Amino acid sequence: MASKVFYRKWRPQLLAEVVGQEHVTRTLLNALANERVSHAYLFCGPRGTGKTSTARSLAKAVNCLTNGKGEPCNSCDMCQAITEGRALDVIEVDAASNTGVDDIRSLREKVNYAPNQAHYKVYIIDEVHMLSTSASNALLKTLEEPPPHVIFILATTETHKILPTILSRCQRFDFHRLSQADIVTKLSRISENEGITIEPEALKLIARAATGSMRDAENLLQQMMTYYGNEITLQQAQTLLGYSGDRRATDLVKNIVNQDVASGVSTINEVNNDGLDLRQFNRDVVESLRVLLLLKTGSGESLELTIDDISELKELATMAPLTQILKAIKQFGQLDLGLDNYSTLPLELALVDGTLPETEEKGRPVRQPAPEPPAKKTPPKAAQPEEKKATEPEPKVEEPVAKKEPVTAEEPLPAEEPEPATATGIDTGPLEAGGAIEQLQTQWSKMINEAPEGMGKTPAAALLRSARPKEINDDTIVLSFKYPLHKENMEKLDNQKIAEKIVSSFLGRSCKVRCVYEHENNHLVKAALARGAQHDNVEES
Amino acid sequence: MLHVLIGEDDFSVRQALEEIKKTIGDPTALMSNTTVFDGRQVTLEQLRSACETVPFLSEKRLVIVEGLLERFESGNRTGRKKPSRKTGQPEEYKAIADGIKQLPEFTELVLIGGGVKAGNPLLRELAATGKVRTFPRLKQAQLSQWITQRVKANCGSISPQAVNLLIRFVGNDLWIMAGEVDKLTLFVGGRRIEEEDIRAVVSYAQEANIFAMIDAVLEFRVGAAQSLYQQLLRQGVTPAHLMVMLSRQVRIIFQIKEMRGRKKTRGEIQSKLGLTSDFVLRKAWDQADRYSPARLREVYHKLLETDISIKTGKLDGEIALNILIAELGQRGTVSA
């Protein structure tokens, strides 16, 4: 029984065996054939795409005793020594643990000695992005003009962390993520040799789960082999990989598209009653929705899907409006099923949220540029009255606000009350400290109603309604909020800006807005209540 | 004999140095007769003793000094701020120049400098004594000529369109260009280099793809943006990287728009933004013409939202970008 893990046992020993990187292997083989091997290479790409394997094969190829101008023979002493990792002249440096400048200096000293047995000394520096800046600079000089018998192969997953000077001195090769087809081919070869019988669909599933990394795929295959033995079915693969593979995920997507909440809820409950993991189920739903989204936006061909997968979803895609798909994908994508594995409530809520509000949403003007969250959180009732023309203020709103601060309600400047909408030039100039705050408090709602063109209906205006001007310090108006949520929303940059504009245009000078949160239970409110003041609930409703 | 090699085109400077080495003689004999100094630290005494040592088992000695000329660069104010005794004193260059003028026959002295101006006092002093060669950064036309020559030297051929594409992707860093050209000729193995070869092999083509995606996003071409996105994912680009690139591009477009409004020249903008790659600048320049500030702002806000939802773990990165692309495109279909 082999004790080596698959990815080491089946590591490619020839350049041609490296799967899915033809653009790299072809160039290298040509270089070998023409004896134009460069002195410094940089291999970059995601994990499990064959960087280290290619580096080792290249090291063998240049030093191979029998050939030397192409693929390594893997049978001569040199090739075998390199494969077994005992060759003196192929030095693998793990840059992640030798990050310092001293490590590179010692490397530089040794570089100048001629190789012991091989033609070339090959330095394979893995994870080269981990080198410190000074270490990189120390390496740079050697990299630029290495002695003729030395080849450097740098490998990394993160190219952007490497100094541009190092980048420019190397011949750079980008390794791509493997396609599912490539992974399946390699896996089926491995399973054949290992005597594993596995359903082709299961292999596809592994390839999908590996997201382009061969090492991940090989590990998964081995895991399955140790767990299930030499015969692996699709269902076993699904269980291990956490795909429910359930048709009902597609059914639910269908229900969402058809806005059929009743069947949707029953689908969810069926799934739950069957004892399926809801988190897995949710993942499947999101994945189907994603495919739907891609199909809808006309980029379905970029997905690696089978034909029967697509046909059904394509049909759905033509039916569903994009907004709805987006809404659903957001709802389900953000779902946190958390620890409570058996509650279907989050799923059901997402379903309802993802389907029903669509009708309400349609009424809302799309041109509204403000970001969604504040708009959503603004209580719809509070926003309603603003829809009316700002020139005829709603008496209902006006009165309670005036009543709002009965303690100070001495109506200091009643003369200004009937002024119409020409708010910008209004003679509120003398509003200075002291009485200004009371004045502002009494005219708060008027100010919002008279907001400059286009601002009256913004979320910021709605938020202003739920605020109370607390004090004026020079150019700053302090707004007090009863709920932390309102305060946070108001503090969002664009809301704050609009609010400042509204206030400034009313006061006729530029003002800043600062937000504070004051819980209702503060002593002033209590005192006011004790003296017979009443709550008015206009803002919170 | 004195050689002065200066210019920003570092690659050609090194090549010239190699040529000098070849004319001197056997490389193994030269190895023990070569001294390399860092011009920022070398003293006149060190230089003199290195130059006047009689070569050992060889006819010539090679002394290379890097960055000596920069010490006397008048515009080099930033270097002067650090009070170091080694920075050039006005009188010092005279002494060095005199020392160099008495160079013995058997010594080849090579002075290498980067951005050295013609007014450099040491350079003026030495201009008559030695051979001065300047290597400025190559312009477009010279660059395409250089590429064709290099391909030819590698026994290959390249189509003119491919040359242009290569220049667009790589820019005028000859180090990178040399690597890419070598790689390309080996990749095609004898046949002519065409545009698709460049797209397949050149590392910087990926970056171009990212820009194509950003373009598609900004231009409401959702389908194209999504398939480019899938393609980039397969090439190993992470969603996080794409997010960064997207916001960077939008930021650059914004900045260019703004600076152009303040009547800055193209060169000023380029240096201000620190864009070394001409490709990035040109792309953003065009985009700045095409997109309204309102559109850019919208994109910016959406980017922020997506970033937050990824970083707070609300959404998986891959799917979040899918949503982002679809949403940005979808608003377009309504408002465009």
C-alpha cells in the first residue's frame, strides 16, 4: 500500500505531464530544444496549478544525462537524484522560512561555486514573495547577472508582492487555474492506476469543488478513497463534498421566479423534513441563482455546465426579471444559517423577501441615486407625506412637531411662520446662538418641507424628520436621534451632505451637521413627561 | 580607457557593459581583475588604488563604478538633505576628474549612471577624456524597431500588429520586453508571432483583460463583463484583486478628470499619479472622456457597498462581484 499522498505520488515528472499549462510547457520545451534556457524564471499562479512540479521537471530536464535537450528521461542517475530530492545541485529554498537578508547573502556566496555533478546549479526559490525588501534587493544583483552555470526558478502565488525590479529580471510565466475537464482527465487516470472505480459524475463534482487546483482535487479523491473504499458513487461524493445535489434547489429557484411563496415554503420544509443540511441546500440555491444570473446577463457560455443543466435554467432566465434575480441572490447569499441548523425560518424569510417586495419595489422611482440601505430602513409611512408638493405643507406633520417641545414652546418668532417656499433667501439671518435653537426647533418640519429642489424626497430628509435639533455651536448643528440606527444612517456621507445642504439653505449660511444619539429615557425627557408633556409618534411611525 | 554609460534605459546600459567586457578579453581571466564600486560611497583613494593596480595574469583591468556621476547631479536636492560626507562637494569632482584623467593604459574604467543630465560637472569634465554613450528611454518608433531586431536575433519574425500590441501591454521597460520577446519566440517555435500569441503568453495581457472588464462594466455591457470575469477567475485572478483594480481604475479616472479640469498637462498628471505604465494612463484618459461624473460616482458607491459586504462576510467574494457587475449594468439599462 502506498503511503505517499496522491499529489506527491502523482506529481508530474515530465513537462508534458503538467496539465493545463500548455503555454508554459511548450515554451520551456522549445527553450530546451534550442538551448536557450533563461537564467531566471518566475512562475506565478494560484495554488495547485503546477508551479513546483514544473520547476522540478525543468531542473531535471536541464541536467538530464541522457537527453538534456528536452524532456527528462527520469531514469538516469541525475534525474532520479533530483526526483528523490538528494541532488546536491538542485537547491530548493523555502523563502517563507528564509526571509532574511542573511539567508540570501549566504545563498549568494554559494552561487559562485561550480556545480558538483550536474551541468547547472538550479535554485528553486518557493514563495518568493515572502522575502523581505532588503533580501529581495540582495537577490536582485545575483539575479541580474548570475554565473553561467546557475538557473534561478522563483515561484509564487502572489506576484503583486514582488519587487518590480525582480519581476523585470525574470522570464515570467503565469500559471492558470485548471479547467474542470483537465482535472477530470487527470483524476480518471489516477483512479484507473489506483484501482478506484468512480462514477464520472462524481469526478466532475470533485473537479468543481477543487476550483481549479489539482492538489485539492487529488486530496479530495484520496479522502474519498480512504473513506468509502475503492468504489465511489455520485451520492457518496455529494455527501462528502457537501453538495445536496437535490433537485429541490432548482425547484426553489423556480418558485422564486414564479413568485410562488406557498410552494416555496413547502419546498423548504420538505427539504428540512428529509433531514438535509439546510446550509448545503442554501449553497446549492445560491449557486443555481448565480448560474441564472449569468445566463440572464448573457454570459452563460463562460460556465462549465452540461447541456441539460442549462436548458431548464435558461428557460427560467427568460422569465425572470433581472432585478428579481438580483434581489433573491442577495437575500439568499447573505443568509447566515448559523448554529441553528434545523430552523427553516431564515430560508423562508429570504424567500418571502426575495419574492414579495418586488411588487412594492416597482412603484419606486428607479432614478433615485441614493444607496439602498437607508431608503429601506426609512419607515415608509414617514416618507409618504413628503411625496406631496413641498409648497403645501401637511398640517398633520406641522402641528405635532410644533408641540414637540412644549417646555420651550413660547413661539419666539411667529412672524416667520407663513413664509412660502422661497426658503433660500429667507430672512433668518439674525439666527444667532441663543434663541436660534428654539426657533429652529419650531420650524424644523417647515424647513424639511421647504427643502431645495429634489432634496425633500431623499432618505436624508426623512431622517431629518426623525431628528431633533439640539443645539447650535457656531456653524455646527447638533442633531439628536432617538434611535442609533437613524443616527448611523444619517452619518453616512451622502445623507449627511444632503442634510447639511437642507439646513444651510434654510438658515441662509453654510452649516455642518453633527449627530448624537440620545436615548428617550434621558432625564430631560423624563422631566418633560413628568410635567405633562406628551409623546408624539409622528417621527417613529 | 574611460567609458561613460548613462541613461534611463538600464537594459541597454548593461548590454553596452557586456560588449565592453567582451572586447577586453577572456572572461575567466577578467574575473579576478574586475572591481565594482558603489559610486555613492567610493572614495578617491579607493578608486585610485583599484585603477592603478597592475592586472594579474591579464592584459587589462576592469573597474566599474555605478552611480558616481549622480553624486554631482545639481538637481539632486533630496539626496543633499541627508547630511552625508559622501555626497559630492563641488571641489571633489575636480579631484576625481584629475585622478581619472591619469588613468593607466591597462585599466578600463566604466562609469555607469542613470538619470544624469548634460550639465553634470563631472560629466563635462570627463567628456573629452573618455567615450560617453547615452541611452535614453526608447520612443514608440525606436521601440518597435528594437523589438523587431530582438525577434530577428532570436531567429523569429513578428507581425506589425503584434509589435504594437506588445508595446501597449509591456511599455518601454526593456528588461521586461526582452524577457517577453524571448518567451514569445520560444513559444511560437519558428512561426511568425501574431497577436493571439501575445494574448496567450505575455504576462501583462492579463492586466489588459482586467481593463477590458472594467470597460465593459462601465459601459453597461453586462454579458461581456461577466464572461471576462469568469475568464479572469480561471486565469487565477482573485475577486479581491479585481475589486482593488476596479476601484483603482475608477479613482484614476476621477483624478484625471479633475486634474484636466485644472488645466494640468498630460505629463504632470502622469507623474502626479505615479503611473509608470503608459497603457494604464491612456486607458484612463479615454475613459475620463467617456464617462460622466455621475456614472463614476454611482460605480464608486456600489464598489464600496460590495467591498463592505465581502469584508463583513455577508457575501462570498465571487458571488458579490457577480452581483456588482449585474447591478451596475442593470442600472444602466434603465437610465441609459
